[in-house]
Amino acid sequence: MPQIETMTLEEKLDIACRSAALRKAGDEEGASRLLRTAPMPPYLAKIYKEKVGVKQLIESGWNLSEAEAEFGPDWLNK
């Protein structure tokens, strides 16, 4: 099984700060797009999957690497 690389807290904070700067500059789309590169917390990914559905979760473009690491590579199909 390939190892999934996780993002450090510093990397996540950097993304959040850069996203906030884009939002402050009026670039909502750029801010949202950048923010989705940070991994969605596994508990939120699980709730999103249950409430909105797998298709919408995938189409949202969120980084699901931490959910995959926690729940396994086939968690979306379970």
C-alpha cells in the first residue's frame, strides 16, 4: 500500500494565511481554490460524504488525503 503524505500544521497554516490574503484582496474564487488544497479533516469528510454524497464530495475538489489515510483508500465506496 502506498504511503500517503500528510501536510504539516505549518503547511496548513500557510495555506490558510495565503487564502485569507486572497479573500481580503477580493479574490474569493482564488481563496476558495487555494483553501481546498489543504486536507479536509477526516471527520468533516465523513460528515460531508453522509450528508451530501460521494459524487458531490469528489466534485468539490477538496484534498481528501487525510480521510484516505484514516479510513483507508476505499472509504468513499463503503
